[in-house]
Amino acid sequence: MNGKIVITGLGFGDEHALSLGTLKLLESAGRLFLRTDKHPVVRWIRERGISFETMDEVYRRHSAFEQVYEEIAERLLREADTGETVVYAVPGHPRVAERTTVLLLKRGPERGIDVSVQGGHSFLDPLFTSLGIDPVEGFQLLDGTALDAGRIDPRGHVVIAQVYDRMTASDVKLTLMDVYPDDHPVTVASACGIPGKERTVCVPLYELDHEDRFDDLTTVYVPPVRDDRNLYGRFEFLEGIIRTLRGPDGCPWDRKQTHESLRPYLLEEAHEFLEAVAEDDPEAMADELGDILLQVMLHAQIASESGDFDIHEVIGRLSDKMIRRHPHVFGEGKAETAEEVKANWERIKRQERGGEAEPGILSGIPKGLPALSLAHALQKKAAKVGFDWDRVEEVFGKIYEELDELQRAENGKAIEDEFGDLLFAVVNLSRFLKVDPELALLGACRKFRRRFGHIEQRARESGRRLQEMSLEEMDQWWNEAKQSEK
């Protein structure tokens, strides 16, 4: 016959705050286990002659807390397997920041053991009293041993538990600095509600771990940010900006935009980002990615106003797609090389189409791509099924052929056609040489702009106008710029 486990809380540390029911449970327990004796109420329990066992030796056997909690839960379940009623007492409230409670409530029923939770004041009540804050304003309770910057909302009160030593405080500080200004005030609060032991100190965030002021009863409190500038990096703040711009009192230009009118800006911003990458300018890259994100946000806001979709659906669809198409990362699939990943990606795409007929080889290539990129993409797709030259010499031959036909073209339409064929052949050469034609031409444009700028600068230094100079003189300065690049 299986027994039962009753989990109770020892409160925040003041024995006077223990309920009568908790006291009676402790006194009547046949087997009483404490998670730890490092709690102010334990001394008082000893003085009352209540016998107990602690799990402190489990902490000494393991370096990771999860291992500690696993062993504690397993030991208690084994004790209950004998048919006894086991009382397990934890600091604070059993349902607040107590991993062993979660494990016992899950695994007890699986083994036919009744697990119940009874009483206990959490540390939150005296903490809110000491800090003078109202939790109804909104607060987060987070674990200092597993703090994730992505989960922190700086607009509300943030309470970080289990900051029990300077090493943990240092990790907490570094994580908080990803969200808050370095000098944001934080409060280190220990033993709140315990007469004679309570202490709180407010320090700037960068000093959080400068002193050894941490123990098992320490909590870090982070107040909300009050300056909107500290929220500029938050996605939801950006959402609000875009809504405002498109709102009745927003910007006339933003309000009049449509999906169609914004199309050229997305292409423009994408090319400006490519230029920043080519120039290896991280600051410019960050700026240009922001401009691209602006286009995404505007399109999503326009769609939300018509009820089609919103930015969260965009993100949700992307997250779903990334997980679905990366089974080798998020599932049981395997892919050891980039080629295998691409093959899996295409296979999954076909499955997503619900078994429809195999699409055309050239399907899926956006028609709105810049011409060089479109030609490159079309040729790559065709080459996958063998529609391609075997050797680069054959491509050179095709280029000479197209150049000869261009030279013999007699009218505007023919010249345009032959010129297009020549460019298409040159793009084919770029594939054989493993060069992206769009990026190559962009590089040539940047080079031209840089060298021509040198010519202009030299003309200004000489006090002359370009219109007054000969091509030979300008060409001399062009070569001068070219030599300086080597």
C-alpha cells in the first residue's frame, strides 16, 4: 500500500507567521523532512523538540541544482512507497519557486502516491511590504539561477529569487545589463519580515555584485524603467511606434502608404544593407537592418488594419516554419552537411504542399528580383537538372557569340535583345566562377564611385572644373586612385 506526501511551507523566516495548521502538522508528523536547515524557523523547530531529517547532504553531493531536486524528490517518493505519510517542509510557500514541489506533484500520482500541498507564507508578502510596492501594478518573479533576458519585462516590477551568492549575483547583473541601463537602481533585500535580520540596500546595477551581501534569504528587486528611451530596444515598443505613425494623429506620409507603394523601399533598403555588408561596416549594417525591419513592420501594420494578419502572425508563421524545416535541430531528423539541409528543406516544402503535383523547375523564384539576381537564380535551377554547359570554356564561347550578334544588330529592338542575351551569358560565367553577379556589379559601382570621387577631389584641389578637363587628365587621376587601392 502506498503512502502519501504532504508538502508544507515554513514561511519567510518568522516563526510567529506560521499558521496553527502548519505547526500541528509539523508536531504530528511521523516522518518529517526539511529541504534544508538553513532557514531561521528551523532553530525554533528544534527548540520545540520536533524531530526531523534534512536533505542538506544531497546539496553537497551534486554540483547542479536540478540533480539535487531530482534526488530529493526520488528519496521522498521511496519513503512514501513504504506506505508511510511523509511530511516535507520547504522554505517559503511550497508553490513559489520550489522545484521539488513540481517534481513531486508530477511523479507522485504516476506511482500511486497522493501528494498534497498545505500552507506556508511566501517571501513575497514581506518583500512587497518592505519595498513599499503594490504587486497589482504588475510584477515578474524570476529565478536568479536561470535568468533569461528575453523573459524580462522592464516596464513592470521584477523580483529575482535565489540570488544566494556573489557568483549568482554576477550572472544576474550581466543578464540585467542586456535589458536595463548600467546605472539602473536595484535593491538587494534579505530576510524581509524577520525582526532584527531584515536588511535592504539600493545600489546601481553595475555594483550589484561588488559586495558579499547575499545568502539563502536574498532577493533582488528591479524597479520599472521610467524613461522611454530605455525601452527603445523592446519589440513591443517598436510596435507602438508604428501603430502611432499609422494612427489618426500620426504621420501623413506613413498613413497614406500601401503594400504597393512601399514595394520600392524594401528593395532599396535591402540593397543598402548589402552595401554595408560589402563595406564591412557593422554600424551601417545595424542601421540598414533597422530600415528593413521598418518595412516589415509597416506592411504588417497595414495588414492588421484590414484584418488580414499582424506582426505576431508573421513571427508565428516564421517560427513554425523554422522548427518544421529544421528537424535535424528541433526533432529527430539528421543532416550532417549544408547540402543535406537544403535537400531536407526542399523535401519538407513539397510535403507541405499536400502531395500536389511536382512544381515546375523554375517555380518559386520571385519575379520581382533584380534582373541579375533573377538570371542567376533561373540558371541555377535549370542547372540542377543538367541544362548547363560542362566547361567554363564553353561559356566564354557563348559570350563571344552573343557579343558578335550584338555588334551585328541593326535596330533598337534587336540591340536590346542581343544586349540582354550577352548579359545573360555573362551571368552564366559568374556561376562557373562562383561569383554572385549582383554583388559583383554592386562592388564595381562602389569602386567607380570611389575612384570618380578621387577625381573630383583632385579637381577641387587644383581649382579646376571637371568640364574643363580632358579625358586624359581625368584618366590619370583615375589610375592614381586605382594605384592607391593596391
